[in-house]
Amino acid sequence: MIINMKKDIKITWFLWSAVLLFDQITKYIIREKLNLGDSISVIHNIFHITHINNTGAAFGMFPNAQIFFIVTSIIAIIALIYFLYTFKKENPTFYISIGLILGGATGNLLDRLILRTVTDFLDFGINPKIRWPAFNIADSSVVIGFFILAILVMKGEFYKVNRNRS
């Protein structure tokens, strides 16, 4: 398969920017329109928009470890950019996965740096007592990006090439 690396990297940068923008806009709207803890039922007992501040990681694990999450996010973003430019990919889907991960990681990093907490609001469950932990657009983007990347890795869809290419 012939790929246009410059075009594919533009896809990564576009998705990174689009996810980051969408994530930050949705979080801003939630913070402006809902008080902390307020919830709007979208689909009765299934889907709510609930304003939650998360000082931890996914599912609220490791609360108040902001410095750790800030440092690991920065390292992950740098590593992904290095990976993006160091490895040539046979499958353009790789560039999509990296764009999704970078957009999500940057969105939550900005929250941590500016607000000292991550705004979560997507709240799913099957009844009032059985709920999935609330999450946001950035979280979704990272999970989808890693899922795509994992499939590509398992299929052996890329290989390392010389860094001095045009």
C-alpha cells in the first residue's frame, strides 16, 4: 500500500485538534450550565448528563494524584509524537488512532493544569444504582484510539523505518 505520510500526519493533527476542541467545549458547557453534582436525564435510567469533578484517573481511581497524572500525560504525549514521526505505518488508520489518543490526553491534561480536576459528565447505567463511572469526550477518544492501536499492533500493521525520510 502506498501511503502519503504528510497527508496521514495531517489527519493525526486534525483529529488531535478536533478532539481537543470538542472535549474542551463540551466540558466548558457542562461547567457553565450545570452545578457540580447536577444531572439531566437524557434517556430515563440509561443516559444522564451529570457534572462531576474527577481528581483521579479513570473511574476516580487514585484521587488527588494530580502531579503524577500531569507528568505521565506529558510523557505519554511526547512519546506518542516521537512514535508518530519515528515509525512508518502501512495502515493510515494508525494516524487516526494516534490523533484520537493525543486529543484525549491533551484535553484531560489541560483540565488538570488549569482546573486541578477533570470534568466528567457522560453518565450511563441501567438503573439509578447500577451506573458506569462518568467520563468525558477525552476519555472516550483515548479508549477508542488505544483500541484501534491495539488491533493494529496485533495485526503487525507497522514497522520501523529510517528517521531521515522525506
